[in-house]
Amino acid sequence: MKKLILMLSMGVLFAGTSFAQDAPQKVRKERSEQRVRKDGQERVRISPEERAAKRTQMMTKKYDLNKSQQAKLQALFLKQSNEMAAQRSNRLEATQKDPAQRQARKAKQEQYNAEIKRILTKKQYAQFEADRKEMKEKHAAKKGQRPGRGQRQLQKS
């Protein structure tokens, strides 16, 4: 009798552990489904001109820019948006990330920042830097909240 109970309990434990590992796998969405926003509307890529105008308008409202500054920033943002669109069109696969390209993007970003610093006044640039620092902190805090992130990094170490 004891052997029968022991065998049944072992069978139940074995069956329970085999079913416990059967979690549903996440299915990766199609590219077309990824372009849909949370509210159900499809994301539309805006043109570089629209993006530059939108950024200039936002900075004008936020930093009280004059007409000369607006024109210079509009031209800078348009140039940057066009370059980003060109890079996006001939982007390498994610597995083929090149450190040299990363360095080139970083240098280009520093060049844009220097140009923005030259266009804005000291007070405006100080506010711009403070806002950018705040955004970085928000982004870092948001990044830490994503489920599953960081776990892979811990396993690699």
C-alpha cells in the first residue's frame, strides 16, 4: 500500500513538473502590425521637412527663439532629418552593427549639438541642456521598467 501511494505521488509530481514548463511563447508581430499605435491608428512616417518644421516650432515655443534663430534651426533640422532618412533607407541588419558607424553617428551628433549651441543664446542653450538631461533621465527610468530587460545582460556576464 505504501509503495502504491509513493508511486502515485511520484507520478503526480512528475506530471506536474512536465506541464509547469509549458508556457505560451510570445509570437512576434508582423512588420505591418508593429506600425500600429496603441490607439489603433497606423503610424505614418512624416517627411523630413515636416519633422524639421515640427522640431523648430517646438523649440520656438519652448525657448522663445527669434526669426533668425528659427531659420537657422530649421535649416539644421532639415539637414539632419534628410541625413537620418538616407541612413534609414540603407540601414544594415541589427546583427551587423558596426562600431565605426556608431562612432560616426556620435561625431555627427556632437557636430549638431555644437551648431545648436552656436545658434542659441547662453540662457537658451542652458535651458536646452537641462531639458535634454531631464529627458535622458526619464528615458533611463522608463527603460528600467521594461519587463525582461537586464535579465539577459545578467546571464551574459
